[in-house]
Amino acid sequence: MTLSEAGFIAHPADTTARYAMMNTLPPGQLTYRPSPAGPVYLYADPIGCGCVYMGSAAAYGSFSAWQRTSKASTPLRTDVRAMAAENRRDTAAWDWSAWSPNADPGGDQPRHVSGGYW
């Protein structure tokens, strides 16, 4: 909920491509991937919502400020150096087109959701 309040948007991993990409991210950790518009900060939540929260630099700044001033019981990793190291470690190409609304494979193609197929 705090990520949403900071400006992050939850994108469901409701296609096979999205699910596969969500699984390349470290679950429950904040990281980023470069995009044409600059870094997009990502938080994979495969168990809670089966989604990836995505936020801009402004959303990341808002979330970081909240973490510094709150008494968060389980703070997320927000160190940019650690996120950059994770980003360099991950060699899978991040396909931003899979997250656009027109990337849905259609009703006749298998789509994966957390907990099963439909």
C-alpha cells in the first residue's frame, strides 16, 4: 500500500511474458531497469498481488522520503548502489512492450497468473 501511496502503479503479471519477466526480478526488493524515459523503479510481488509495482524517479523519491521518516518494521532496500549492482547482475533483457496494454496475447493464448493457468 505504501508503494501505491508514493506513486507506484501495480501492473499485474497476467500474461506469460509478464510473469516470466516478473520472475527475473528479486521478489520483495526495490530495484530498477533503464527505459527510454530514464530509470523505472520496480518491486516484484509474486505472492501478494502477482504484480510488479512500477514507479518513476518522483515516486521513488517520495517512497524513500517516507522510509527515512517512518518507523517501517521491514524497510525495503532503497540504496541505489545495491539496485545498480542487481541490475548489472541480471542479464535478461527487459521488454517494456510486454507491459503495454496491447501486449496481451489474446484470449486463445495461455496466460499465467499467480496460482495457476486460465
